[in-house]
Amino acid sequence: MSVRTLEVDGKTITALEGETIFSAAWDSGIRIPRLCHLGGLSDYGGCRLCLVEVEGQKKLQPACLTKVAEDMVVRTNTAALQAHRKLIVELLFAERNHVCAVCVVNGACELQDLAARLGVDHIRLKPQYPKLTMDLTHERFALDHNRCILCTRCVRVCDEVEGAHTWDVAGRGRNSHIISDLGDPWGESASCTSCGKCVQVCPTGALFLKGKTVAEMRKNRGFLQYIVTAREKKLWIA
Amino acid sequence: MTAEVLHHTRHAEQDRQSRLKNRILCCSVAGCLSAGAEGVREAIQNETDHPETEVCRTGCMGLCSRGPLVRSSANDVVYTDVTPRDARAIAHGEPIEGRMLRPDHPFYAGQRRLILANSGYADPERIGDYIALGGYQSLLCALAEMKPEEIVGEVKKSRLRGRGGAGYPAGLKWELVARHPSSTKYVICNADEGDPGAFMNRSVLEGDPHRVLEGMAIAGRAVGAQQGYIYARGESPLAIERIRTAIAQARREGLLGSRILDSSFQFEIDLRIGAGAYVCGEETALIASIEGKRGQPVPRPPYPPESGLWGQPTLINNVETFANISTIIEQGGEWFASIGAPASPGTKVFALAGRIVRTGLVEVPIGTSLRTILFDLGGGVPEGYQFKAAQTGGPAGGCIPAQYLDLPMDYDSLTRIGTMMGSGGLIVMDTSSCMVDVARFFMEFCRDESCGKCIPCRAGTVQMHEILARMTRGEGVEGDFKMLEELSGLLKEASLCGLGLAAPNPVLSTLRHFREEYEEHIREHRCPAGHCHMGAAQ
């Protein structure tokens, strides 16, 4: 596999052919913000936070989906990109009911971290305060639609890693929401294996372990690396 | 069917029709049908006792606001506002004062009908009618006399641009698919027309479905595909029925299937019906929908010509694009390129709607001025009203104010003033229309039709609609302009697909041409058009 050299934020870095800008930048210590991308899962391109400027391209390119090329010049943190990212985070906070003070993942939430990192200290948009429900029918886990940002990590990990495809998205636009099976309560899902992978990959407090209270829920994604690496290297017989 | 049989069918049908004394063609597409065209047709049929007079259905004759329309071939007039009581007069070829349109009527004289050439002359449910008017001759020519690369060459020479809205050169797209080494390729006809007030594609499919099938088959031959799909809207049941009938007829006659017209070419067309999501008109969402997945777009690249339906190279074009193909093959690419504007040749069908005397369907050379279309063909705005703006391009387009009435209607001129050609919807507004409310209406449409995949579009349209709705209630504040512009910028630059990218267009174009109206809403809490109710603010 050949190597590509490119410039990201003025820094010359190398990457493997076929690698994405996001992963090449990550390996060089450049952290491009993202919420839907998660190493080991397929890429979705929905959160638009990892959009970067690529010289010679008129449109902004999603770093998680754009492959590196020789002599590519990438800027990941211009003023315009920062403004876009701030507004995207504001849109997310205004969309549903993200109340950190009473959230199980307070202090360990990717959305919260991102807001802090981007300097989003207030929301200029009108909060929508939708009336949303929680699904507490599962024995060990819970789903709180109020905190969901529709990144679909749960959908992808369940389908691609666990192989159950319990989760999917129903509804359109602002009415989109995560469902288990065909809209059945999670606890009655015939396909769910209760593995808990969805809970661990969820960036916010939308999926959590029952019994955790405010600021107690911490997510552990170590498993993903082991499973995906083992699968790639065929370390077990399928 | 072999070439000889096609030839024979054509001449036999032409002979049969020429022996008729009169052929009475009743419009039978959605507009006239809802005005009672079927009852009219039956009444005329009952009045017709002469064996040499035939009464049949036909495609859209354009002047939908005066429907039902009936054409009489004997005196070459189109009767308007026909009721069953007129049946006797029409059946006997008698004039009806004040309700007859001749070909020299301004509505027809300014048109150039290539795509709609058969509408008004052929029965959409009879393949023989299409063949009699030269149908499937282009397919025969493409199969018997042309190499696939010559077909692509002709389309390139025609400089035909995709009629779905963006105007991408069709020939380049065809070439990309044709050059791809894969042995499995697909041709898709995008008939998911969803712009409010637009009914061009639907009328073409209802009025002349074989033209689209022929265009697709030629495309299949050119790019090396053996399977085509038509993705139609579930909301147009008649179009679906006519496509089904046409596909069945073409199969029966051996114009689809294997060994078409005695050649080695094999091509099938199947119909897929959408469930009513506007976003499924976006090519990657449409492909996902055909594959049975949730109809939401996926990031491009890869573009469909490289990896489309089931990961195979796929040619996807609009109904109107395919409807142009048989003419291009028949008359040659150079001939086609000489019509219309040099950078965007050919004709374009526009659907005239809103505050205009003659609403309906017109086909004009691209580059015709808006004034000609609206005032010469469309008859202008009704008396007592004053023209304010014309909306083109649907929810992705913008408003054209009166000062641009002489603008040529072509892809590039429209983009330059902040709107777009789109698929051809043309909504006329008079001074009683409030531009802020127009922007709010289209934003509501985009909000409801956003698939929800990417955040800028899913949540941004909600917020933009919120601000616009607040303005129309008289509750706008100074900061709203800045926020609208900021959100528009985000949507335009960060959205995943065309729906989100274009959603701010109606806002930006009205802000550009009618900024003072917005200012009046915010500062004076007053709607200059007198449209918005500002009760809350007072």
C-alpha cells in the first residue's frame, strides 16, 4: 500500500492510500470535530461537523468520507468552519431537550464537550422543546429521545458489529426518531441481543444503563477496536 | 417486432387515420379529467354516428385553465371549456363561438412543441398512434445504424442539458456510464416530480409515455445497460397507469425485452413507485428507495455514473431529458443544438400557475424571455391585478421581480439572478402576495420534506421557518436578518444533498429583490402586501 503526503493546517503529514482525511489528521494529532463518525463503523456523513476546506475544491468536504490525495492541502479550522460548527451545535441544542444539569452523561458527553471546545456558551436560536418520550421497557438499558442527536451510531453498531439491526430511523426531518424493530418497545424487541453496544457508542445521554443517575454514566468503547481489528485480521473463524 | 413490421404498422395506422373524416381527440390528462373530460368524451362518442369519425383520448394540449379541451382534426381547432352539451356541435364539426383556439392563437403560436409534439395528436394508451407519428423509428435507427458511441456522440453534439433542474450536460453523463467497464449497468428515469405547482413530467408521462420509454431504451443501448427503472410518484396514479400500459404494449410488440427490433439488444423497463418523499427526487435518495432502503441521500462522490443502483454504474436522467432523445436521434444533435439558447439548446416545458390568465403547460425554446412566456403565451395577469414576481425552480428556486421580465429563461441567466431553472414550475404572483410569506411557505415545505439525515437541513429549516413565521406575525426583530443569513450560509455550504443546499434560495432571492418588504415587517410591523395578519404585534 502506497503512502500519500499531504498538508493539514500547515503541517505536512503522511497517510496510507485510501485513508480518509479524518483518520490521517487524527493519527497526526489533529482532532477534527465530529459526532456521527466513530472509528470501526461505516461513515454516515450526517453531522457535517468534520467538514473541511480542501484547496481546489469549491465545496466543503466531509473529512470522514474524503480520501487523502498526494499534495492535498486541507484546512480544518478556519474562521468560517468554526462559525459553521458553532451553529450546528447550537442547532442541536435547540432541536431537542438537552439539559446537561439533569443528564446521566453530564461531564462525559460528546455534545457537551464539543460545545465547550467551540465556545458555545449560549444558544441564539429558539429552543423547540419537543414533547418526547423515553423507552424504559428494556431490562437493563434505557432510551431517552430528548437527548438523541440522530447520529445513527447505535443503528450502525447494531447492524454492522453486532449483526442484529435492532435499531433504525423512522419518520422524516424533524420528526425522525430512532426505533427498535418496527417501532416495538425496546424491551419487547425480538432482534435485540441485549449486548449493550449501542449504549456504549452513543455520544450523548440518549442511550444509557439503567440505575445510573445524573453524571454517573460513562461510556466504554474499547470493545469496538478489539472486535473490528480482530474481524479485519480474521482472528476468529466466522 | 422487426423493422419491417414497425414500418408496416406505421403506414397501416397512418392510412387508417387518413381515411377518417374526423378525429376528435379529448384531453385525458389530470387537469382536464378533473374538469370532467371523461364525461365530455363519452358524450361526444354518443353523438358520433359517422363510422369515419373517431373519438379518442389524447395528451395535454396546454391550456389547462380552459379545460376540458377537445381537438377536432377536421377543422384543426381546439375547443375550450367543453361540456357534454357541446358534444353535438363538436361531433358534427360545427364552430362554437368564442371557445375555439386555432394554431395561430398566441398561446400556440409562440410555442415550439418537441416534447409535447404528440400531445393533442396521439392517444397515449395506443402504441399504434405513437408509431404512426414516427415513434420507435429513432430506436430502430439507434439499433440498426448507429454504434453506441455514435449515439452518445449525437447526444453530446446536441448539448442537451439535464432537465431535472441542475442542467448537467446529458452527453457527458452518458459518456461516463458508457465508458465504465462494468457489464451490469442501469438506466433510471427520475419521474419523482414534487415541486409545488409543477406538472410537466406528469403530463409528459400521462400524454406520451412511449416517448420516454423510447428515450430510455436508446439510452440503454448507448451506455450498455439492459435494465431500466422509472421511479414515479405514487401521487400520480394516472401517470403510473399509463406507464404500465405503455410498458406492457412495448413488451408485447417486442420493443422491450430481448432481441429488440431484430437486433441483439436486450432491454427491460420496470416501474418503481415512490411513497411521496420530495427528497427521493435527489438521485442518491431515489436509488436508495429503489433498493428498498430508507429514502435518504448518501454523500457523493461516488456519483451514480460510477457507483449507483446496487453499486453499479447508473445513468439517471429526468423524464423530460429522456423525452428529448428520440428527437435528437431522429433530427441529429446539430439540429437540436440550433434550437434555443446556444449554451442551453432545445425547448423547455413550463407549468404556468398562479395569478395568470392562461394557466397550463407551454413548451418554448430555451432562452425565450419571461415576458413572452407570461404575457404573450400566458395572457398576463388578470385585469385588476398587477404583476409582482414569478417563482421558478420550486422550493430550490427563487423569485424573479418585474425588472427582470426581459431576462432570457435559460439555466445560466436564472442562476445569475439568484434563482434556477428547476424542473420548470412557474408560479406567477401579483401585488397581493407577500414575499416574506412566500419565503415562509417554501421553507415550511423544505422543513417538512427534509429527510432528517444531516443536521443543517433537519434543524436549520426548522429555525429558518421559525424566524420567517415570526416575521409574518409581526414579531420579527432586528437580529433576524443576521440569523437568517447565517443559517442560509450554513445550509448552502454544509448540507449533505441538494435539498438542504437549495432550501435557503427562496429566502435569499426574496431578500435580494424585496428586502424592503422584510424591513417593513420587522420595523413597522406592517405587511405592505396586506397579506400577513399582524394581530399579535398590535
